[in-house]
Amino acid sequence: MEQRLTDEERLTLKTGAFGAVFLVSNADPGVLGVIRESIAASGALADASGTVKEALTTGPLPRIPRDSQLEIESVVLPALGRAVRILREKSPGDVDAYRALVLAAADQVARAHDGVAPAEAAAIDQIRVALAEPA
């Protein structure tokens, strides 16, 4: 049975999803790239449905640090892992959808500007690991 997510849990899912997009776009920064990338990502995130859509479209925007890639990683990667655990507990049918959505958004962002740079590919690998099943 699905349980409603708390505000805090919805914010965790949103921090993970939006943060993953930001992590990739920040990996290979470029002003024009950031605009193209945010448009690409919004398209992928718009494909959400059910519990995941509700989490991504309601409540406040997450606060994601912007100072360094390490700082972004330190917030975003744990949020992705927590998001998967929250969904597994409260809405197990949405775990794969959330994973696929975040990875699709990250991939679209990386491809939006002159193909996938090595730093972007590395960020996507980190995101994939953070979303993986816990041991």
C-alpha cells in the first residue's frame, strides 16, 4: 500500500532529482550550456508521474550549494540514496521510475551541450551509484 510522503521526504526526492541535474551541468560549466541544460532537464523531469511527480512539483525548491562540485556532491548524492529508501518504504512501485527519471534528466543535461564531457560522465556515474540498491 502506498503511503503519502511527508514534506521533508518530498523535499529529499526533489533535492536528489534537481541536484543530480545541477551536479551534471556544473561538472562542465558554460553559461549557454546551463540554459540549454536546464531546459533539457525540465523536459525529463516533466515526465514524472504519481508520487514522484507530486514530490517534484509541490513544496519549496531545494537548497543546493553552488560553491564547489564537492559541496554539491555532499548534499545531492546522499539525498538520492535517501530518496530511493523513502520510495522503497512508502511507494515501492515508484523506485524504478524515480531512478530512470533522474538518470534520464542527468543524461539529457549532459547531451544538451556539445555531447557528454568526461566530467559529466563521471557525475552521471556518481548519480547511478547513489541510486543503486543498497547492499
